[in-house]
Amino acid sequence: MIGFRLVHQAAGTRARVGSLTLAHGEVATPAFMPVATHGSVKGLTPRELRRCGVQMLLANAYHLWLRPGCEVIAGLGGLHRFTGWDGPILTDSGGYQIFSLAALARVTDEGVRFRSHLDGSAHLITPEDMIGAQERLGSDVAMILDECPPGDASRERVAAAAERTARWAQRTVAARSRADQAVFGIVQGGTDLALRAESARAMIALGFDGYALGGLSVGEPRPQTWAVAAATAPLLPGDRPRYFMGAGTPADLVALVAAGIDLFDCVVPTRHARNGTLFTRAGVRVIRHARYAADPLPPDEGCTCYTCAHFSRAYLRHLFMAREPLAVTLNTIHNVTHYQNLMREVRAAIAAGTFADFAATVLGTRCEEEVAPCPL
């Protein structure tokens, strides 16, 4: 049975603890979903993800549509059996990919016509196609097809994208056929609060199982991202989960939890791990720096993950500089665990009535170090 139950509400903020029931298990919220774009979190097995404390993953239906194909995955038993992950999975529909690969795509009311970034083949995805594809994948949560304009788009373009997303949402609701799969609507509107409110009303009227804030973290200033989320989240039903798409740093997560957000995803912890940057309670640690060449300490002395329990900063730096694949695995184990531990601490602080102090500490000690650009 799909459902969301409010467990605790923090005094003085909108932060809350909830329990999200999905076909493949319960998720304690607030929760962070590592990104498994192609059906895997780079460098980690499902068993390692469980040991890191991961509850739920995000995969991308757009990419799986192109390779290996949703029909192939369905024929092999669905996404859970295909990937070996038996917990909940949310599949993104690809709205952000349409934005990021705009040179290859043309958006109309019908849907999105695009050429594959893999082989140049021509495709059309409609809202009906996308919900059908996600139903074949068998994910626990399916996202509607949406249009995500860039952060510097004009108000007219942002308004048009929000209106088109609302029309696509209506078509998605009409086309869905699985009762065991939650479907989330996506609120668009850029940084314009009036457009956000209008988009929220349109999504709520369709009665989705949950609601996402899309079209943020696409180039607008970070404080503006937080402010828009804080103004929009209270407009959404309190008895449904709220999902912020693409929130990245620990400071982002804590600020957005305070705004009333329940679910998060981002490539930041795994991408930073692959580039030799580790998240710790004291801020980020760029393990490739020469200062760690003979450092015997673990990456984070307060962390009990497998990496911190067994390896030194010097060893991790050596692996990274030698381009050993193990560097990716060990760095990713640490960063994914750090994010899961942060969410666990957030939930505990909300339940204990100490979230405001906890949030102030996190924002004060971690924020500045995190805004350094990630080396790509």
C-alpha cells in the first residue's frame, strides 16, 4: 500500500520526520537518494549501498529508455531484479536531461523529439510514453514528464514551460495504470513565486501521490534556491511527500529540510568522490592534495564507515594519484555514508526537538567549504 505518514514536526521550523510506504519497503524521511542513473551507483554494489545506510535509489528512465531499453528490462523481470537492488527506486522521467541536452531536443505540446546522445537515432517521448516506460520498469515512484527551463530563461518561457508541464501532467494521470506505483507531479515556475504557486495549484488538483520541486539548482543563486523552496513547500499538501530534485550539498539538504522538504537526490556526493573530494563533519577534504601524502588519520575521525574504519588519508591519496579503481569505491562509500548519516542525524534532531540548533551548526561549519566548484 502506498502512503505517507507524518511522524514528527519540528517546533519553530517546517522540518518534519515522516514514513513513506512504497511497494518495495518503508523509507524514513527526510531521506537522500544516491543517483543510479543507469541502474547503478558508480563504484558500489547493492550490498555496499545497504551497508552505507541507503534506503532508496534514483534511476533515470530517459537513459534506461535509450540503453538497454525499457522492454529489455521488463523482459528480465523489471528494474529491481535487473539491478539487484531490492529496495525502493524512484525513476526520473528525464526533464532535466531534456534541459541539459537542449541542442539535441525539440519540445512541443506533443512531447519531446530528440536525437540520442549515444548514436544519433531519432526518438519521440510523450507523457503517455514516459509513464508507460516507467510502469514497465516497475519503479516504486514514477515522475511525470516535465519541461525544465534554464535558470536564466525569461518569465514568458518559464511560464510556458510550467503550463506545458501541467498539460502533460493531466495526460500522465489519464494514462497511468499501475496502482502499486506512486506517481509524483512536478512543480515548475523558476524563481517566480507567483508562477510556482500557480503550478502547485495545478499539480495538487490532479491528486498525485507526492510532489516535487523541479526547475531549481539550474543556475540561479544558491540563496534564491532556498528561498523559492521555502515559499513553495508550504503550498503543497502536508500529507504527501515533498521532493526537491537535484539538491546537492549537506548545507543544501539541511536548509531545505527546514523548508519542509522530505526527499532529495543529487550526483554531488558520488561525483565528488570520483574526483577525490570527501565530505566530513569539518567540511570538504580534497584528498588528492599533497598535504595528505603521509597523513595516517582516517578521512573523517568521527565516521565509522568501512573506508574510515580501515584506511588512511595517505592511502586514499595514493590510490587516487595512481588512478586505482579502488579509490572510487572507497571514496564513494565514505561520501554516501556521510550523506546517509547526515539524514539520520537530521531525523533524530527533529524528533528530539533540537533541529534548529543542529541546522545552525551544520550551516555554520560546512556551508563555506562546500561552495567550492567540483572538479569535473
